[in-house]
Amino acid sequence: MAFSTQEPAERTLLLVEADSDTERALVHRWAAEHGLGTARTFPLHGDDLARALDDIVRAGTAADTTLTAVKVAWLPRERNGVRRARWSDALALRDPRRPPPIEQARIARREPDRAQVVVSEPATVAELRDRLPDGDDLGRFISSQAHLALRRAVRAVVGARYKVPTRIVESIEADPAFRREVAALAQRLDLSEHEVASRIGRDLRGLVASLSPMATDLLAGVLRPLHARAWDVQVDESGIERLRELNKSGALVFLPSHRSYADPMLLADVLTERDFPRNHVLSGENLRFWPVGPVARRAGIVFIRRVFGDDEVYKLAVREYFAFLLARRFNLEWYMEGGRSRTGKLRAPHYGLLANVADALEREHVADVHLVPVSITYDQLREVAAMAAEQSGATKKGEGIAWLARYAAAQLRQIGVAHVRFAEPISLRDALATGPDRRAALRRVAAEVAAGINRVTPVTATALVALVLLGVRDRALTLGQVQRVLAPVLDHLDERALPHSDESLRTPAGMRGVLAALTAENVVTTYSGGTEPVYAIEPGHHLVAAFYRNSAVHHFVDRALAELLVLVPDEERGTELAELRELLGGEFFLPDLATHRAGLDTELARLGPGTGPDVLRRAPFLMAHRVLRSFVDAQLVVAERLAARNPRTPVVEKEFLDECGGVGQQMLLQARLHGPESLSRELFAGALRLARQLDLVDAGREELGVRREEFAERIRALVRRVIAVDDVDAENRRDIVDDPQ
């Protein structure tokens, strides 16, 4: 590192952090090369420095004496332009960033690029004395400040991604405000302060991730193959730079969508390659298995209970840990959906952890925190088939070393592109200032995060092909027919400037490539025994195809709802919209009413003037049945099972969802449902959540049975309206599907 000072050597004190003769020799050589060979040198810690500082202050030369801290940073060997620790280092029980003294001389002689002398910014004794907190010791304060300055200097050499918090538990426990919190909690729980403090100490030590640079490198080395070969990663570079600037003044909380086990690994790589500090990633304890768990915890993975219950001690430990990290601009990352989406669409967000960040703001541990909605979307995912099986009732397989080996083996062949995009960050302080109801504010900001993710999620070619093939039920289409159905949809995406992955679907070669990729993964079946190939959803894989389709359906929800509104007279549209918002708002994160009306008015204008089916017949494409049918079909199953149930019989969710799966299969065979993609436990659970919001689930008197039947009739009416759009679309596309060319 280049260094210059205008002060002569006799007015400079070098504060040296060195643990070996080799490190001291390297520092002395550096000092001589920079004209500081005669400068006074002191260890960074010790009585000699304290006495020298006292002499300088008494002599009145504090303003003329410059302090500079110096140390040696040891780097891993450079391989392919990258300096990272490797598993061979771990197996040899050595850390290339902390070589033992016996190896340092050899490294300095044979690999001098691995020994970098780093230097803090110089400051005078007077400047540092002016910053001395009341009651603190000058020598101890200067040693502490020099240590922090050297850590910053080391990061300038090794990269911001190795920013590491230290002495976390000790710092939290020494904070007077924290001790007051412990005393207040002990009083509320009628326990001794010692007992509460001991329990919180244990909880903190269980939570704290140590962020060792070597563990970070090793975990990346293990996990990178789980995504590096499977996807070509495309990143929103402008979004990254916007976040980099924002991170200079405050902490960020990354809140990504969650569709794959690969999400945190892939995002970590994206940020590391752009020299972002490593996020502290909150993870469920199901991934705390050997050997990944111990390494992961040292690489910034925070294993946290999925449910806190009434454990006030654990809640305080989590809150204080978050506050410590955020106050020091260490970024957090977690997945608000609480688990991977089994449908491809965003799940309802959980905001319990967000409440802990809000606590840090309200207790003024930190001025503000910006929430970063992150969209991670894949052309294809190999784990979708297993998740689809779970939706049909299969038992989820537990994670472990055997599971990891199987997962890794499945990731060795490329299956497309992964898209990482960042929505506009959200100031949590501003969000909390929108009203006095804190809980409502957290719900709003969680919904705003989900809406931000949806806005920047690209419409993939896979999603569009699945949208077309699922929309014609089990009918097979030629390549040309698929293209002709999709052409006006692509025009619509371009008109609205919606993000989509590429233009490949506009060319026969591009379309053929997408269909071939889906065929290779058994999502699409291709029949080539006739005059030309025809394509349909592979039997038994409708839920997999629906997963890909659902990653993009949010972009077409306004269009789908506008098509339903067209079927009613103008004077009834306000009532109809209220009905649609109540029944579907929980699935699609609909905006506030005024914003939603504006979006719907735009789509109604695109459809053209008038009401009734004739308006739909003029439309170049229709979406209501493609976007909404599986969701309303699932609602129909749930509503009818509730209506058929004795109102005095309690609803046990697992048993009820099993019942819906069985009866739903019967309804599918009777052609009352459009396709197998509606037979999803997650869709049934969403419909049950809606029923619970309408107070239709908990057991009650006979009047409950009446209200359940009224709810079922509302859903039947909605299904009929969606089918009406499907019927018109069948007429519209008859010339396409009947003409093979």
C-alpha cells in the first residue's frame, strides 16, 4: 500500500501489530523504504505506548506528533486471478491468512506477493485526544482506534467481502442499555437478573455467526458447484451499484424470493464477486447438519429457531444481536416466505423477524435500515419435481449429507439461466412512520417487499411456454401453434416494458430450443411420429409446469381481472372489483384500491370499449383462465368441503387438506376442475387461509353452515366467470389450434 507523510520520521510514531520476527522485519523494511527508518516504534498494545503518549502530552507536542499503525496481511496464493482458501488448506490444518511463524519467512522469501504491509491513515495525538470519550484512557483508546483502522486497511487489500464482526457477545453484554433490558425482563418473568443474563448469553452464543474468512472461502468452494454448472447467472448490475452506495451510510436487509435451495448460495456468490461484505444469512436449523452446519456458521449463516413461541429471553437475544450487527453496518439476509415456494408464486410473507429490526430502529440502535427486495428466478429447477410430489401428498425428505450428495449430483448439467434482480430499496424508518399501528405498518412493508420482487421478476421463456400449454389442457400443439398463441403476449410484454428474459420465442429455432429443454426435463412430452412434432405437458407433471408458469402470472393478474370485469355492466364493476379483491387479494399481493383501479383502467382500455363477450372476442389474447383457473379451482374444492362439513366439527388442517386432495382428484376426473395443477396442498392451504380470514373455519353453530354455503356459491360464480373467458378464448384460438401450420 502506498504511504506518504509530510511529517519527519522523528515526529512519527509507528504502532506495530506484529506477532513474529518475520512480521517485524517486514514492517521495519517497509519503514526504511518510506523514509521512516528512524521513527519510534511501539507495539500496538502495551505500557510503553502509554508512557510515550504521556510524555508527548506533557511536552506539548501532541499536535506535532503523528501516529501511524502498521501490520502485515497474509494472503492466500493466487489461483486463476482469485485468492481464496481451499479445502487442501483445511486438510493440512493451516489457514493461509494466518501462516505459522515457521512458514512466514519462507512465504516472504518465495511468494512476497502474499505478504502485504498495510498502513492506517495517519492522525496526530492531538486529533485523537480530542475524540477521547470522557473517562477513557488515552493509551487504551488509541490502541483500539489503531486496531479498527488496521482492520479497514486490511479490507482495502483483501476486499470488503471479508468484513468481520468481533467480540459480539461481550460487546452486547457490556452495553448498559442491554443490562437495563435484562433487568426489566427479569422483573416481568419473576426471575433473577443472573438467570436471565445467563440464558441470554447461551442464546447469543448459539446465534452468533463468526464469519471466518477461511470458512467463507471453504463453504463457497463446497457450495459453488451446486449452482455454478447448472445456470448461467445474469445480474442486475445497476441495482448492485445503487446498493453499494446506499450501504456506505447504513445497513441493508436483503429479502429475496425463495424458490430453490440454491438461492442463498447463488446470491452470496453474486455479492462476493462484486466485493460486497458477506451477509449474515438467517437459516432454519434443518440445515445445521454435519459437515455443512459447523462451516456454515463460521461463514455467516445464523441458525435461528423457526418458532420463538413465548420465549421472551430468546426474543431479546435475537433483537440485540440484530441491533449489534445493523448498528455496525453488517447486512442481514433472510427469506420472508418462510420456506421455498411450492407453486412458483411468492408465498404470503412472514414479518416476525422484521419486527426485530423495527425494534432496533425504535430503540435508536441504528438511524435507518433499507430493505432490499431481491428476485431470484430460474429458467428451470431440478428440485421442482420433488416439491410437486410434496404438493400431491408425498413426504418431504429430510436434509442431510446423503441429501446434499444427491442434490450436488443433480446440479452437474446446465439447465438454463438464473436471473438476479434488485428492486428499489425501502426505508424501514419511513415505512414505520406511515401510521401509529406498528403491526399494520409491518404488514404493509412486507407486502411492499413482495410487490417489489414481483415488479422486477422477469417473465422467462419457460414460464410463457408453460402458460400456453397448460391453457389448452391436455391438447398437444405444434411449434407454430405455440408461437402464434404467444406472439400477442410477447407484444403485450414489450408494450408494457415488462422484464422478460429474451426474444428467443419469436424465432422457430429459439422456441424449439425451449421446448427441447423442457422435454429433456420431462416437463413437456414431444410426439414426433406424425407429420411434425407436437408438444403437450407430460402426464403427471402439470404441477411442475404450473411452478414455472406461476413465476410470471403476477404480471398478468390485472389483465385477467380486467377480462372478468368486462363481463359485467359498467355500473356493477365497482362491486365486482371488491369481490375479486376479497377473494384473490391474498394470493396476488394486490395494491391499494386507487393504484389498482388505475392499472385495471389501463388494461380495460387495451381491451377496448363496451361490455360482454364481444369485447373479449376482439382481444388478441385472453388471460383470465390461464392465470386464475388453478387458484379458483383450489378455492372451489376447499369451499365445497367446508360447506359439506358439520359446522360443529373442528377443522384439523392436515386432515382437511388430505381430504381436499382426495375429493379434488374426484372432481378432476369428473371434469369439474381444469387440470391437475389445481391439486396442490399449498393452493388448498391458501384457500383455507382465505376462509379463515372470513371466519368460516372455526367450529360454530348452524348459522356457520349457511355462511359456508354462501362462500361456496361465491366461488362457484367466480369459477363460472373464468370458464366464460376460457370459452371465448377457445373460439378465438380455433383458427390457430385447428390449423397445424
